[in-house]
Amino acid sequence: MFNSLVKGSIILAMLFGVALTAAFIYAYEEISLDADKLINYKPETSSIIYDRHGEQLAYVFKDQHRLYATYDEIPGYLVEGLVAMEDTRFFEHNGVNPDAIMRAIIKDIQAGAFVEGGSTLTQQLIKNKLLSNEKKLARKLKEAILALKIEHELSKEDIIERYLNEISYGNNYFGVKTAANGYFHKELNELTLKEAAILVGLPNAPSFYNPLKHYKRALDRANNVLYRMKSIGWITQSAYLKAVKESPKVYKTSLTQNIAPGIVDEVLRRFKGKLGDIRTGGYQIYTTIDMKQQAIAKEAVDFAYNKALKKYNEKAETSTLNTAFVAVESKTGDILAMVGGADYKRSAYNRVTQSKRQPGSAFKPFIYQTALDMGYNPASPLTDLARTFQYYLNGKPKIWAPKNYERDFKGFVPFREALVHSRNLATINLVADLGVSTIRKRLEFLDVPHIPRDMSIALGNLGLSPLKMAQIFSVFANEGHMIAPRLVSKIVSKEGAVIYETRPKEIEDFTTPEQAYLMTDVLKEVVQRGTGRNARVEGIELAGKTGTTNNNIDAWFCGYSPTIETIVWFGRDDNKRIGSKATGGALAAPAFAYYYKKLLELYPETKRTFDIPEGVYRGEYEGKSELYTAQSPLPDSYKKPTQMYDEDNPYLVEETEILEDIDPDNGEIGFAPTINIDEDPVSESGYNNNESESEEEDDPLHPKRKVPLTPVSNDSGTLF
């Protein structure tokens, strides 16, 4: 009997040893891989997006909202509170506390189940990051082995840092820095002792002690933490009494705190796949947006949009009418404000960067600048007569007979008046005189895509996003120098290194400053007395051009002040007609004016007058004052001596008379000979087959287009 008992005991001991060895081997096989996850700790860390002044726009994250804190950022009293409550001998043991384990074993035996774990902070970190909460021997053994290895590889400070960044504090706040920011709107070094004690008490039961839902429980738990710290001599009696009496204010904070969702969406779209997952990389992303200007831009859009809805008797909830607005700092290309649509909640689609619409007459300044740079002057007479143009569609000859918006003819009209009043026929005849190929080469220099190969170029027959319009319009706003708009100035990694800096695309000397100023002076009159009169703002010089496409489908105002360029667009998302008299001057210009009026209130020091470059002169032509340069002299018939044009002798705008006013209905005016507009054909239709965006039989000036679902370009540093 005795021998049998001995043999049985030996067998049981051997089986237990085998089981223990097997459990050890099982645990050890995964130790190296698991330990590496903590040794080379790379948690999901939220990225933060800022405006140009450092104002936070949003946190962006994937599954866990976590702001990472280094050990040096964590106040000592918070670390002491944690250690006092969770593992008093933390700085003495090697990852496993034998005394705590023995106490836990005794309690487990007494209870007949696993009721207490005896875990150190190191073991708790391992359990949270690497293992389950399942109370089994193999898991506990693996946890102990991992704790020993982690303690061997990492310092105590490293372990505390990982613990306080990994743990959940409720409300989807991961990490102590996140919780401090979310609950108290404070950085860690700003926390009071009581606030730190609340955070120390949370991980034990985040839902139960959530200060937003159970404020009294959270305070009681914090007081327990404070009492423990006092009882072991880590805080004084006076500090304890002061902290116990405190009742900190707790904030209910939105997880994302996203105050500019359209901007945030654009940033995420722009960098998708380029820096890993930007939502988990812990980046600091600095945009060029000025949130004060963003606010007034939204006000401007709302003002003009509601005015348009009232005009067409439509409700915002059912209307297909939409809008886009972008303001850019002329010298730097920094996007200061961007509103991608009338209502972000209804549609997050960003029409500033993702839609392509026809600019119509807003494109005319590029034609006229080409003419200026070829020797024309703002006083040069242009032909405002009807012509017919022949082109081919599907192999069949067709006739195009364009008209002025006013349905009249002026015979001959000065260059300045033709652009101020947006005379279509004068522009078309100017294109015929300059040559389509000449204009195409100039526009290709600006990287304009899908340029028409025929006369329809005169009236803006191409698809451009509002941001692309801002890019190319910068040649006027920025003294002949094109600079691509940029939304992000730099990105900083969580380690503090600058890993991305925008270098916008630039094209120098599209034209000279003096030639660009000639255009600015004409576009100032568009605002003062032309089609852009609704864009006028008292107290500041503004220049710009309206744009209205055929059948009132698109309405634009593209303009600028001495420092800021602004593009406004109105149209329907389904590309249908807006309505009667839906011009750029009627719909888009009011938003432009509202923005600049508020800008002057916001920043009274805003520069208000355009600088006049050297090389701009003032002379007299046929009894009227006019500007000229060496490249754009006055027409040959001027007689009076000229003088320098400077700020001490400012140029006064004068109404220019029409040189010849011909009645189109008196029978004295006929059509000029028909001109073949397929001067540079690549197909029977006159369009490059690779560039044609529609196979349907459309008006040659306004083919049908759909709103694209994807961005036009992903060029580095630019958005258009």
C-alpha cells in the first residue's frame, strides 16, 4: 500500500513536472515576439491638425484616440500616485513581486478560485498589451516570464511611460495625456494633484469611475489615491487636505474636436497612403488655413447662397445648387480659407479641389494678357463685330455664330472696355487675330490642362477646378509670377522631426510685373464699373473678372486684393441650368464682397492699394488718360508727352467712349467672312480625341461634363 502511494505520488509529480515544462515551453516560444511589441513600442497615436496660427482643428485617429506622452512630460506626483495604488515596490522588484504573489495564492486557495492576481505594474502592462484577462496557469506563467524579460530590456521609466500611454481611461481616451486633454483641457504639467489622482484611479474601472457619468465616484476614488499617498509619506498632510477639498471641472469633449471637417477631409485625402496611415502615426500637421478667415469665408458663402436660393425660390434641403470658395495668399500660395460646398453635412464633396467646371468669361484675362504681352495696349481698338465660324462635328460642317451677352455690337471698342464689359465678340475676334496656337502655348506654360484647339478657347471652354483657377489667376495677383496653392506647410513626426515641407510649384515671369499691372488696372475697373460691380468694397482696391457660361450653368467671380486672391463658384451639382440671370456678377460677386468687407474688420491693417511697378507710365490717347509700358505702348495716334505713373500722381478712372456705335438692326452691319476654326485640327471634329470629354453632340462652347468623383491631380504640394 505504502509503495503504491509512493509510486503514485512520483507519477503525479512527474506528470505535473511535464505539464509545467510544457507550459513553460509553450509560453517561451512566443516570448521574444511578444516582448518586442513592448520593447519597440509603437502604439496607434492620433495625429493633430493645426491652422497657420497653431489653433487645433482636429484630432484624427483610427480605433484608439491616443496622444503620446514621454516620461519627462509626466509630472512626478502622477507617477507616485500610480505606484502608490498599484505597485508600491515597483522600483525595487524585477518585474515579479514574490510577496504579492504569495498573498494572492493564499487568497485564491481560501476562495477556491482565482480572485487576486498579485500583478506588478509590469505584469499589468503585459496583460493589457499582449495577453488576455483569462486567469489560467499558462497565461500567468507566460506573464511572469515576459515581465522578467521586459524588466531586463527596459528601464523602470520606460515601463511607466508605456503603461501610462497604453492604458484606457474611458471615453475612448487611451493614454494619460489624452485623458488630461479630454477631461480637463490641460496638458499634463498643468494638472492639479486632485486631477492627477482622478486619472490614477480611472484605469481600475474606467466606466465605473468615469467622471463624466459618475463624478462623485471619481472624486471618492481620487481621495483614496490621495490618502494612500499621504499614508506612505509621499505627500504632506496639508497637500492632502487641500487636494481632498478640490472639485475639478470636467469637460465633455468631442473625440475629434473637428472644427473644420472639410479642411481635415482634404488633408487626409491629400496624404492618403503617403505616410502610412496618417490617422495612427502621431503626426503634427500644420495647414495654411487661418481659422478666422475660414469663419468669414463660410459666412460669405452662406450669405450669397441664401440670397441665390431666395432668388430662385428654392429650399436648401432639396436644391441642387451649390457653391465653392477659396482664398489664397498671393505671395506664398497659402490657402487661407476653403469652403467646398454649401453644407458639409449634406455633402462632404469638396468642389474647390475635386470638381471641374467651365470658367466661361473668367478665363478672358488670360487671352487679354497674351495680347498685352504681344504689344497691345489697354487703349488698343478691338473689333466688336459678328463673325461666323465653321467647324466639323462627326465629319459634318457646322456654323458657329457667337453673340455678345447684351445681344448687340459696338463695331470697335477699346481693349479696356471690351474686358470691363466682357464683350464676347471682341474677345473672339482678338483670339482670331492672335491665333489659337499662340494662346495655347501661353496656357501650356501655366500647366493648364485640356486646352481647346479651336476658337472656343476665347470663352473658357475647358474644365478647371476652383483651386486650379486660383493657381493660374495668381499670375495677375502676384505680379506675373504663378504659384500653386498649398494647404499643408509642414508635417512633424511624433519624434519631433520635420518629415514634410511643401514646396509649391512655381512659374516665374509668365509676364513682367509692369505687364501684370496693366491687367490689374483693367480688372479694377471690372469691379468699379463693369460686370463685377457687386464685388465692390469701400476702402480697398479690388480687381477681378466675372464668369458666366452658356445657358447660365456656371457662375464665377475670380478676383484679388493687393494681398489675397479669392475664387467663388456657383452651379448645380447635376450640371443643369441655374436659372434666369444667373451671372457671376449676380451670384458669386456678393460672396467675394462680403468676405473682403469682413476681412477689413478682422484685420484692419490689411494692405488696401496695389503697388505700381516701375516701368508703368501714364499718357494720353485721343483725349483720355491711359497706362502704357515699353512692351505695351499707346496706339500710334497719341500725341501728348508722357510722364511717369507713380503714387504721387495717381491714375483716375474715366469712362471711355465707344469709338463707333453701330446699330445691329439697321441693316448696315453684315457678318464678316466665315472663318474655319479648325486651324490646328487633330480630328474631323477639331478636338484632340484624347482630350474630348464627351461624345455627345454639344454646343461647341459648352459640351456636357459630369462632376468628377476623384481629385484632378495629386501633384506634390498642390491641390487642384
